[in-house]
Amino acid sequence: MSQDAVPGLPLGLTPVRRALLSAWNKAGVAEFAVALAARGVEILSTGGTAKTIRDAGVAVRDVSELTGFPEMLSGRVKTLHPRVHGGLLYLRNDEGHVAEAGTHGIVPIDLVLVDLYPFEAAAARPGAAAHEVIEMIDIGGPAMIRSGCKNHEAVLVLTDVADLSVALAELQAHDGASTLGFRRRMAAKAFRRTAAYDALIAHWLGDERFPERLVLPLELRATARYGENPHQAGAVYTLPGSMAGSEAHLASAQQLSGKELSYNNFLDASAALEAVRSLPAPAAVIVKHRNPCGAAIGADQMSAWRRALAGDPLSAFGGILALNTECTMELVREVGVPERFFEVIVAPSFEPGVAAYFHGAVKWGKSVRLLATGALNAAPRSESVLEVRSIDGGVLVQQRDVQPDCEFNSVTRRAPSTREMEDLKLAWALVRHVTSNAIVLVKDGALVGCGAGQMSRVDAVELAAKKAGPRSQGAVMASDAFFPFADGVQAGIAAGITAVVQPGGSVRDADIVRACDEASIAMVLTGRRHFRH
């Protein structure tokens, strides 16, 4: 029994005398082994990790020498042996365990480093065969992690090479020993690692849309400046690519400049990106409180930006600007004038010098966050990706609302003109991104009025018309859901619209068609609702 072991009590400081190192990612492993050896720690290892350590001039004892068995079955069996797991699991302050370990030649292993096989990378590799992915399911690594973590009162478990320097600092501070608190923190991190690893494998193997247990292997991307309000804390986590879809994401965008993003910044920037990626390039969208207050397509980026800003220049102040083409210096010179301010600008990329220009020539430039997403995939987004939202005591999960091609079925005596049809398609693309009840007015390829989050659809129409003002004359109108009565369409007609797009499906559809025919406006039905709550 070790001299600091007290039967019946947790161990406090535990010296590291023997360590087992097995890492796929070997960055820093050789240096870690050198530092351990300098403290007189015996090093055990396997395969490529052992070679890396030997090449650094450190003596290594092969695990096969400890177990008396060679690595076998193409490397599938290396560390699955009682002398490995016994060395990790036996209780150092239990006299029976100590005696039994001695009888079977089991020696204590005080530290284990395991960096798991890169299953996610293998699964995400284009063209990877199933058997190749399966070979990247680590067995011995998770088993050693669980054994060491179960006995964390005596064993230090490391699962991230980024923690090697932290572990060395811990040993340095305590003369070659680790504290119970540190071992406990590392054990918790290790169990989070294996839980995420198993979740990735289950996702790859399974095909259930809503499995009996939904485990999301989320990784901390960043802490937020604050939550919805300054007194709340917040953070953003990301899903691995195989679960989040292959396209560019806001959560993984590169921040080129500006302050730390808040929870609301992330929400609004995500809404802006979702909206702009649904429009043909070049396009610009300005979002305020998750709703577009300006949006337009144009012949070029400058045209799209100017027309989007004209949608609601007052509301645009303090909003989020999103582009689906590279952000140019020409545009930022207009964006950065004193009377304008944007919290975030999101784009696939930024021309060289944009960040420096904001820092040096724009009054508020050091605050603006520039987020580069990478190229936006023009292909339809996958419906298989799940969206998760919190409710009291649980979460809601649904498949993502994508916008597949749908038929615009004309149901009025007058069919839309070519110009109206183009605007109707744009309005239909935009209304998906507006909080329900949602109404948008579009004219000549630009959003001119938006009614968001109203309890009455008539109120939403009237709000959109008020925002549009005289521009509502000759505009088209989109509704995210059917009109339950003719009064909503009639409010649009009174504002001067000439065409409507909506899902249809009301028991009073005939009344609504009649109202349109009486006013000689065109209406098309899509048969697909797009609530956004």
C-alpha cells in the first residue's frame, strides 16, 4: 500500500510512478514523455506512440511485455488485458486489492494518456468504405479511459494532448503528484470525450430520425460576451460536420475582427446567414431581432446592398448585414459612414484590407464583428439535419425547414406577369425567415415591407404596408401560412399590392380567390406552410 493511502478515505496527493501513453495525435507526446522520464516515471506504450517516444531518447516498456501477449488481430487487441486494466482499477487503499494485484503480477498505472482514433474524420472522408470507418472505432482506448476514470482517486486520465502542459504544471506544483481535484476534473472531461465519441458512432450506424436517446456531441466553440441580457452568461457549441451538414455554418465561421459576440449577435447573424443563403447571388440581407428589415438581389453586390438598405434604413441601424458574395472594399466604404452602424457583417469572405479599414477609418470599426463563413453551398440543404430548441424541462427537436422547389399554382383569373412572378419567388424565399405571423412585401427584387410576429395576420399585412409606405403600390405580398379570411388579402389590396403568394388550404380559400379576382390581382398557391416561431 502506498504511504499516502488511508483505508476508507479518498486519496489526496497521488504520485505518478508509472504512465501508459497511447495517442493517435502525437503532438507534444514525446516532450511529455521526456518530462515524465526526468521525474523517474516508468513509461509504458504501444505501437507508433512507443516509437515516437523512443525516437526522443526515452526508455519505453512495451505493453506487450507487461501483458505477456503481443498486439494481435491487426492491432484490434493491444491493451485489453487484466494487467493493464487491473493496474488502472485496483484500489490502492484496499489491502485485499493490493494483495490480489501482487499475486497476479499487476503493477499500478498512475497516469494514462489516450487520444482516440479519429472516427469522425474517417466517417466524413468522401468515398470512405464502411470497413475503413469501422476500423476507426477505438476499443482499447475508451476501455482504458473508463477504467482509469472509475479509479480517478488514484489515476490521472488525460484524453486531450492540449492538456499535457497543464498536467506537467500540476506535477511540477506537487513534486510529481496530482491532486484529487485535478484528477476529478480530468476524469469528467474524459467521460465527456467518450460520450461524444460514442454518440458520433451511434449517429453513423443508426438511421432513426428520432432515436430513443438523442445524444448530441456538442463542442464548445466560444463563450458569448453575454446572454440575451448582460446579466446572463452564454456560449455557443458546434456539432461535428457529419451531424451539422456539409455546408458553411455560422457557428464555425472565422471571426476576423471586432468584439466578442453576444448570444443575440449569434442568433441574429445566424438568421441573416440563413436568409441570404436562400437567395440568388449577389444578394444582401439586413436583420434586426432575427427578422429581415432589408433584403434585395441585384446586378452586383453594391446594387444589392443599396437596395437592401433602402428597405428600412432606420431599422437597419445596429443590425446584421449578410452577403452571399465576397465583401468588397467598395462596399465597406459605404457601410462605414458615421450615420450607419452594424453589429456584425457576415460574408463568405472579405477582400484583403477590410478589417484594417474598419479599425482605422470607421468610428465604430473596432467594434464590428466580421465573420467569414467560407463558400456558401448553392445545393439544397439537407432535411436530415435536426434543429433543437429548449423548452421548460426539455427540448424540442425537428427536421430543418428547407426550401425545395415547389410549384406556384395560379388560382385566379389573372396569372402573375413575368415581373410579378420573379418578385413572388423572392417574397416566398424571404417569408420563411420572418417570425410568424409573417407577411412580406417585395417590389422589383427588393424587400419593401415586413410584418413579423403579429398575433393577427391582418395586423401583419398592415404593419408591412406601413413599413413600405408608397412603395406598396405595385408590390407583391407573401404570407407564411394561409389566410383564414379574405380580410388579410383585402388589407393588402387596399395597400396597392398586385399579386399574392401563400400556401392555401383554408376552408375559405374560395372567398380569398374571389376577393383577388374582384380586384384583378393574381394569386398563386404553394401548398407548403413556413411557420417560424
